[in-house]
Amino acid sequence: MCEQLGREPRGLVSVVARCACSAPLVVRTEPRLPDGTPFPTTYYITCPRLAGAIGTLESSGLMREMQDQLQRDPELAQRYHQAHERYLADRDSLGRVEELDGISAGGMPSRVKCLHVLIGHSLAVGPGVNPLGDQALEVLEPWWLTEPCCNE
């Protein structure tokens, strides 16, 4: 994982999703880093190939489309809010950090700010929890299920 990140991982709890080659895709992190910094991103993408693909999605305008969907679709907005609540519960199970109370990540519960967070959440907890993370995953070719990324 150090090779993926270019540094030692901070606040690592566990690997929650892996590539076909067994390299980590997503890790679960502590809500407070060892230096004391609050860290809201519970599910962190470590795979540079996946992070790059998500960056390309972000630059495509998909986040703006998703934001528009949230405004038009009350059912989607409710499911996204539930994803936010699940994210908070998952993070709080690792320890409560007062500075992060009520704050999840990625723009949840009312905005779409970071597809890395939403996709990381979906990969970590499985389909059906984060509707916008699931939707973004549908746009990506799921190469991590069949193709090794380790030796690229």
C-alpha cells in the first residue's frame, strides 16, 4: 500500500475492498489521524488507477448531473441522506470526533462534492447503501474485479 500512496498509510483500520490482484482498492481509516487531525474520510481509495478513473469522471460533469438529480428526485435525496447517516454511524463506530459531528464526506447529505468518497463508500459497504456511489460505479468499467492493477 505504501507504493500505491507514496507514503505510509495514516490511521489505517483495515482494507475493505481489494483488486483482483489482491492489492487494496479502499481502506477504512480512523476518524482522527495519529497527529490528532480530524479525518472525515472513513473509506479512502488507495489504488492510483481507480483514483485516476474517478478523477476523470469528476471532470466529465457527472457530479453536476448528480447534484441536479438530487434537486429533482426527493426519493433519491432521501436515500442519499440515509447513506450519509450510515457513513456517520460507520465512522462513529471507530470513535467519536466532536469536530466531525454531523459531517460525513463527499458532500453528503445534500451535495455531490467528491466521487472518490462516494465510490469508496459503495465499494466498502456494497451496493444499495449509497445510491450516487453506486451510480458512479456503474459508469466505470469494473476492471478491478478481473484485471490486476499491481504491475502497471
